[in-house]
Amino acid sequence: MLFEIYTRLANNFPSGCPILFGEELASQTGIWIAIDADAYPSLLFSSKPSDTRNDIELRFISVDFARRCEIVVDDRKSASGTYTIVRLEENEPDVVRVFLRLLEETFCRDEHSTLDSREIGDRILQLANLFRQLANSPKDVIGLWGELLIISQADSPEAAVQSWCLDQQAKYDFVCDDFVLEAKTTLRPTRTHRFSMDQLRPHGALELYIASVQVVEAHGGTATTDLMDSILETIADQDLRKSFLTACLLKGGEDIYRSPVRLRLLSSQSGIAYFAAEDIPVPYVDESSPIANVRFDVCLDGLQQQKGPALARLANLSNQALGQ
């Protein structure tokens, strides 16, 4: 929503306009989105002149509290008032898209609440911390695509998201009540994946399965962000939406919208296959051996796949097969 409005404002910015150009959000009275002559976006919150605190100056992001401001609107008239102004000092479209998507999830879904300066400041600091994490997080757009595809194909994507491990360092991708599932996505023509010993032979009684996702790059494929956005539309819980979006950005990186990768399943019928971890062979390492952190490639072609009710249970990330 915000990025679409931003694009429209940028395309219609009045020539020579020396102040902000924007519009009030139809769904959020008292919240405006605006841009300046450099196409830097701002989100403005109507506030009281007395609602002051120290301004926030961060890399790329600034917050000015309780500032008198004038905004040119679409019909060349202007609106003025006191606002708290959240500003991104960046106009690169993909960075702006990520920033506005985060602002949308952080601020634009509190339909019945008015945020004070403290709450706005706290949320902006959380966003700034996320941006710092994005700069240093490992990127795996292809792996994320496979995980999101599994979520999108579940009977209830929202319930599947609740089972999704949001930490990119987690040992397994999905943790359900009775089993865990690790997704492996490959561009290879064979189902060859890299594993660690712990992923296939965990300590303790753990029912563990592997989802093998075979994909190809295709012009008519689906982008990771398309999967992400479609899943977001199915999530009603606000906190879950924020957590899901944050996890996608951390796993996919700050350039997730810029990624040209578009994927599709190698086979619509058999592109995803599920295997019990105990059926996958592993190298032998004696328990007394000093060798640790063993990683190895395994080709799953020819191994027994999960079928029938067991497959339905895994594909839907549920504790019961469909129809039971």
C-alpha cells in the first residue's frame, strides 16, 4: 500500500515544490505519507505540540517529534499541522520498498489506537536494529523460496507460519507438535542436498523429516517476494505478520525485492518430495572420534518417499492427515 502511494507521489511531484508533497492515508486518519524533492519518503503522524522528546538521528532514518509542518496535497492545496515525522534518507526504490513495507506493518495496522511519541520512538529503534541485522545477515533467497512455497501450499498458510522457525540460525525450518521438518531447495537436476550430522541424526527421540524442493529458474516463475506478499495476505494476527515479514527479510536480505531470481518447481507433480530422516544414509563417525561438525552431500533420488496420509500430514504441517 505505502509503496504504491509513494510511487504515485514520485511520478506526480509538483515542479519546484520546496516542501513535502503527500496525502493522508485513507485507512488511517492522522497519518500521512509524503516525499520531498529528492524523493525521500516520510511517514507523518498527527501529534500535539506538547508531545515532544529528543529527536532520533540514525543512519538513513531520522525522527523529528512534534514539528510544525506544511504538506502540499494532490490538488495543489496544502495542509498544515503538528506532526511526528519519520524520514528515510534514501530514494533507491528497493530500499524504499522494504522501508515502507516495514512501516506499514509497524504503524499502519493499529486502526483504533493513537501512538504517542514514546511508542513511535520505540518502534523506530526496533526497525533501526532490524536494518542493522539486515546488513550482516546471511542471504539465501533460494532456500527462503522453498520454505515459503511449502507454507503457501499448506492447507492453512497462517497455521504453517506459526510452525516456521523465524531464526535463520535454527537447526530446523518447521517445528510442529509431533515432528520437525527441514526444507532443502536445490537447482540441481538431482535431489542432492548438503546436511549436517545433527540434521539427520538428532539427539533424543525426534520425529524428523526432510522436504526436498527441486526448482528451476524461469522467466515465468515466481519471485520470493511474490510468495512472501501472498502469504502475508492470509495472516490476520498483527504480531505474527510482523514476525513473518521480519524473518523473510533477515533470511532473504535487504535486497530481497531487488533479487532477479524467479523460480518454479522442476515438476508440478513431484517437485516437492518428503523423506524420513532415518531413511537417509549418513557417514559413520565413531562417538569417541574427535571429528565434529561433519557436513556431507546426499542424493535422495531412489530413497523411499513419504506417501498417502503421511505425506498429507507433512505437506500441511499438521498433526493429522487430511480427512482425519
